Amino acid sequence: MSGHSKWATTKRHKAMVDAKRGKIFSVIGKEITLSARDGGGDPEFNPRLRTLIIKAKAANMPADNIDRAIKKGTGELGGASIEELLYEGYGPGGVGIIVEVTTDNKNRSASDVRSTLTKHGGKLAGSGALTYNFKRKGQFLIGREKCDEDSLMEVALENDAEDVIVEKEHFEVLCGIGDFDKLSQALSESSIEPDSAELAYVPNSLVKVEDESLARQIMRLIETLDDLEDVKSVHSNYDVDESLLES
């Protein structure tokens, strides 16, 4: 979804973070395992793993959990094989939705995503039906209270950010996927902690949603998808005025 709408979702998720901590640890743990499997278990030589460890520590993930996830990836500990999957679908009002999954049971993941879309007025689409309307980017969302604009701009531009978007309540920083880990590390070293940091599917064009009921229906769908056990991230091309969702 757009950074504007993504921020609305992020604020709600932060309010529920304690209740969802177990799920958050599970998702990050799978990402760490995949990163260690693909790039090795030493964060000094695996920038993606180093970034994920920063993310895990920011979420207060115990060190033992991080260590186990790395060892699963390097083969030092056994465990089920983990896969990365992508599902595409349509939500209410025809908005496009992309769901990223890390799972050890793809049948369960497919069933969960399909049934959630259906129950909330959407439907699953075929592979490639929506990805043409999105670009893969590094995306950081940072609350305005976390830093001042000039400091953020300096760090971002020195580390090859493509854009810094200033919103009323937050900043959105975009970069190429190859620069994500470097920029993440630079923000951490500057004591700037993003509220959300991910390799996102950023829409090329947006579907403007101006009806409050429809906006809430879409938001409920996205939040329900995001709560699913195997879902890592949800992206959509809808845009909504946050004031519609404040009450």
C-alpha cells in the first residue's frame, strides 16, 4: 500500500504489539533462518542477516531465539524446510493486495490467505495478476517524533536513498533493494529507529478510497491477513485519508 496508508496500519499494529509478539518472533525467526541459509550465519559477512538481527533486537526478541534461527539456517539445528511464497489478490473495491509468506506448510498458508480474502469480500488472483503494478523497494516508515527532517535527509541521501517523503505524522524513505541493508545500518548507527522497515511492494499507481465504510473494510482485511501465522507482510495499492479511520 502507499506509505500513507501503510502508516495508518503500522500505528494500529504498534498498539497491539504485545499481544502479537509471539507471531512477530516467529516471522522474524523464519526470515533469519532463510537469510542464514542463503548467505551464511556470520552477520559480519551477511548484511541481510545483520539487518534482521537489528530488527529482532528492536522487537525485543530473545538472543536464544535469534541464535536458534541462525543455526536452523546453517544446518546446525534440524527443522522443517521454510519457503518464501507470494500471493496476489483483490480486496473490496477492487484494490490490489500482495501477501508475502514464509512458511513450513504451503498448503496451510494458501488456505489461510484464500479463506481470509473470501470472508472479507476479496478473492485470490493468479500469479502475476498484480505484481506489474508494483515495484520492489526498500521502505522505511519513521514517526516524526523520532528525528528531525534535516538529520534524516542527510543520512538518507548519504546512503543512496531514492526519496524521502514528508507526511504529517511520519517520514517515508524509499531506496533500491540493493541499498536496503546499508541504509538500515546507517539509520541504526544514527539512532533512528524506524516504525517499519522492509523490502516492500510499492504501488506504481493508487486506488483512492474516500468511503469510510469501504476504507474500514479494506483495513480489516489487511489487518486480518497480517495476523495470519505465516504472513510476513501485506502490501496494497489503496490510498485513504487517515482522518476517515481516526474515530
